[in-house]
Amino acid sequence: MQERRTDISVRDAMKIYFASEFDAQSYDRLASCEGLAATWVNSLHRRLDKQKIENWQMRLFGPV
């Protein structure tokens, strides 16, 4: 049996990461979770530095 390393569930992590509104407190909480993928941590830190969510347009729809 594996030990749980955080009180944030996968569901909650997805909810925080993909929310449409900026939430610095939740990003900070999620970024500090042990075992979270480095790409997510880096993305969350970028959001916190820039104080905004990155543009998902290219990822969702490709080049316009």
C-alpha cells in the first residue's frame, strides 16, 4: 500500500490547474505538493510570477 503524500486529491488538483480564473493561493498550495510533476510546478510558478493564466488557444485550436 502506498502512502498519500498530500491532502489534495487528483480531482482537486485538476480542478485547480484547469480553472478558468486565476487563484494564486490555490496555485501555491498545489505547487507545494510532494510528487507533483515538475512541468505542472513550473507552470504554476509561471502563473504566479506573471499573475495570469497562460493562453491555451494554441494548445486547444492550433495555429490560427
